Amino acid sequence: MNTPDTLTQLFFNAVDRFSTKQAALRYKEGDGWKDITHQEFARRVKHAAIGLMELGLRPEERVAILSENRPEWAIADYACLTARCADVPVYPTLPAPQAAYVLADSGARAVFVENAAQYDKVAAIRSEVPALEHVIVFDIEEGMEGPGLISFQELLQRGAGAEQRYPTYREDALAVDKDDLATLIYTSGTTGPPKGVMLTHYNLCSNVLAALKVLFIGPEDSCLSFLPLSHSFERMAGHYVMFHCGTTINYAESIEQVPANLLEVKPTVVLSVPRLFEKIYARVLENAMGGGALKRRIFFWARRNAEFWADLRQAELPVPAWLEFKRKIGDKLVFSKLRARTGGRIRFFVSGGAPLSPEIAKFFYSAGITIVEGYGLTETSPVLAANPLDKVRIGTVGPPIPGVEVKIAADGEIIARGPNIMRGYYNKPADTQEAIDSDGWFHTGDIGEFDDHGYLRITDRKKDLIVTAGGKKVAPQPIENMIKTNQFVLNAVMVGDKRRFPALLIVPDVEALKRWAAERSLTFTSTSELLGQADVVAKVEREVMGSLRDLASFEMPKKSALLEEDFTIERGELTPKLSVKRRVVEERYRDKIEALYAE
């Protein structure tokens, strides 16, 4: 069999190879999980694709998908691919005006929407998206009406009814060129309006095959899908890779239900972002600290031994028998419970989307849970580098994956070249020219370095670097990650560009502070009153500064301000993938920041 170079080849190959496997996809219905076989999935994809063609959709025309993860999302995506349309994933968390921008900029002629709530967004901005003709609803409700509105079921029925008129459906789908547009994925827009990243079939297909030379996944594996399929990381790794390998994809009911779904599904592979690991770590620490003196001593004894073991393993040094014995006892008493809460069958987690704190990575590694950290961007389809499963180096994102060139430019910026680099930004030739130089190198905007083993380490975003008034350069992300490992902190943003010193905006964990305050008989009637108390402010500062004791003096924040509310997507402070929009946060809290630097 020739090496596939299009996503449609990957799709049909997988359907043929895994036709006898019980489940391609699984989803929760009522109290149980329902299976969809590869053959049944392919049948629905075919009917949806023919349904789109019956609506008049033509190759490379755009079709948007506005939905949470579910089987219909996958069906819609492969239907677009096999109809040779280009789909446009839209984050379901986006408010209507931002969704309107994506739909209008992409020129989408049709959109799949999940339910009435998502349909209402589209209906509210219909006048702003003149190219939009068809709205296809997964969960249609009685009384829903509007121009071009049909149910997903009706689309499938139309496709089934017209099947005889498309006898060469599969051949036509496979005739797509590897350089044809497969999808338009809009960047999160931390520094400006989102840009439509044009990814071809070969961009994504080559990245799927290269990633699998580093991570070994197969039909005996099972994954839990909960990161948004609108995001390139979940799209490539949790969707295309898993289907290509015959791995069963289980769709989580919601992000809130992930802990329960882990226990039900018992997956072997899970893709996540650092925020999940930060929350688990904080919860483990909180339980240890609140469980009495003996439990606390056992936890920290087990952790100390496990981390000593991890240091030796990372350095590829022999582990003494006495340490192995202590680690096994600690594992039974402490860490086995943590693994049980993930379902008990995890072979490894994959972390992407943002840097993972080395402290957290080391903790999980010590607990017998491997987190494979990788690195990439939407513009690179997305993976550029990944830790090999058998040789993870904590604090790095691994070496470049096969077939991809990565190097460090003179100013420290990471640049990359390879078959996975985007075609360009949609309708933005000047931005494309700025991002991809004349030699084909894509400029990532990230600062990094290679270690002695050829593993890449990300330092920070180039645009996020803080340069103090004294000319010292401070990378805020690693410092913020250190702070967020503390049980009393939810979020943190470092400020101080062109200022005399760095300072912090801290979102404390109010519930943890309330428990601490209650133990000390502090009285308060509101969150504002709690955070205004000198003892509470001093407590948070002690906790934060304790996390940062190894920083250089010029990196150390000199002042901090406590914020009552965490950052949100709705207020524009977070991107859909939960990255902080620094400029928005700095503008919103300008008065607090100015007060920190007042004489």
C-alpha cells in the first residue's frame, strides 16, 4: 500500500482495515455508552457528503462546524473532506460577534450547528454573513425555523436518497490533490483579530504519519476526547491520528464530566492541556495538606522518594534497590490512588497547547504517569516537536519530529520548515509573507533553545518577553507556571514591560483562602473583604514568593495585586484554548497596575 498523502486516503484506509473492530467512536447516551462501528460511521459520512453536494456545495467551498465534540462533528468533518469541501471549525464557546467574524471572513456557504443555543448565535448574526445559505442542526427542536435550516437527520436522508446518483463517490473523494485545501482553522488571536490558517491535505496527513513515528498508538488503545475539535491539536492528534490507528474515540459528555468519564471509559491515551494537570496537582496537594499530620507526612515522604527516583531515571543513572523499595511502598500508599482516578489503564497523557510546568511534569512522572509534552502551532498542522514515549525529558518538548526541520534564529526565535507548514493565511498575503520567509522558514514567534540531547526547550513567546527599564529581559510564562502550581493560586499574569521591576496580577483560589481564613477565625462578608485583609494578602504573597525562590533578582516580582475574578473567554481575557490575552488583561486592570508602580 502506498504511503497516503491525503486525509481522504487515511479515512478510507482506516475504514477498510478496521471493518471488524467493534467501535470506531463511542458516546454517552443515558446511563450507557453507545458504539459506532467503522462501517456505520463510513455510511453516515457518505450520506452527509452526498447531502452537502445535493445542497450545491462544490470542491474547496467552505463549510463551518459550530459544535462541542461528538460523533456528528467527526461525521461532518469527513463528509466535508470526501465532498472535497474545506471545513471551518468554530469554537462553540465563541460569542456571536466572534463567530460572525470567522463565518464572514471564511465565506462559509453552510454551517453545522450543535443545538438551539448555537443556532441562536448564527441567527443573531445572519445579516453579517451574506454568503451563508444553509444551517444544518444536529439536535433540532420543535419550533426552530429560519432560512436554509435543515436537520442533520434530513441531510443524511437526502444523501441516502440520492446515493444512486453518485456511483463514483469514493473515487471522486480519493481524487483530491494533496495540495488542495482541507480546512481553514482560525488562530486564537492573542495579539489581534483571528487569522484563517490554510491547511492542505498533505500538511495534516504528513503530520499524522510523522507523529506516529514518535508515539505508538494502535487499535487496542482507547482515548477520551474532550479538548475542542476546533483546536488543531485535538483535531490532528485526537481525531485524525486516532481514527487512522483504529483507536476507539470516546467523546466526553462535557469538560465537567471528564473525571467521571475517565472512570467509565478507562482510556489508555488522553490528550490534554496543562490546565487539567495543574488542577489535578493542586487537588492532590490540597488533599494531602488537609488530611492530618500522618497523611501529610506519608505523602511528602512518598513524593520525596519518588522524585529522587525520577531524577536518577531522567539522568539515566542506576536506581539503588533501597530507593526502588521505598518508591514501591510510597506508590502503593499514595500514587496508586491517583492512577486509579484516571481509570487505571493510562499508558500516557499528551500535553500540548501551552507550556507545562516542569514541577508538575516531574510530579506525574514520579507517580508513574507519563506526560508526553509536544510543541507546535496551528500554522504547523500543528506538531513540530514531541518527546519520544520511551525517552521523555522533563522540561523539554522533545526533538523535532521526523521530516520537520527546526532551528533557532539569531534572535532566539524558533523557526521551522517542512511538509506541515501551512499554505498561508486566508486572504492575508502580507501576514503570510511576514510569517514565512523566502527560504520557506516559518517564524513561530516563540523563543527557545536546544539542550545537549537535541531536545527543544521553549522559553517564552517573543511578543510576551518583558524588558524592564534597566534592559533586563524576563520571560513571564515559566514564572507564571511556577506560581500556578500553588494550591492558593488559580491564575497569574506578570507585567512590567518598560517598568522598573516586574509585578504580578494574581487570581487567588478563593475557596482555598476561605478555608485557610476560617481556620484562623478571620471574619469577612464578601470576597472583596476577604482579599482586602492584610493577613490574607500576606499569606498569598508568602505562598507566591516561596514558589519563586530560585529566580534571579531582576526576575523576581516586587509587588502584586489580587484579583477577585478569574479571566474568562466571555470578557475577552482568554482565547478559546484558554491562553491569556495579556494586552486585554493589562488594559482591564490598568488602574491596579498603575497603583503597583506609583511612588
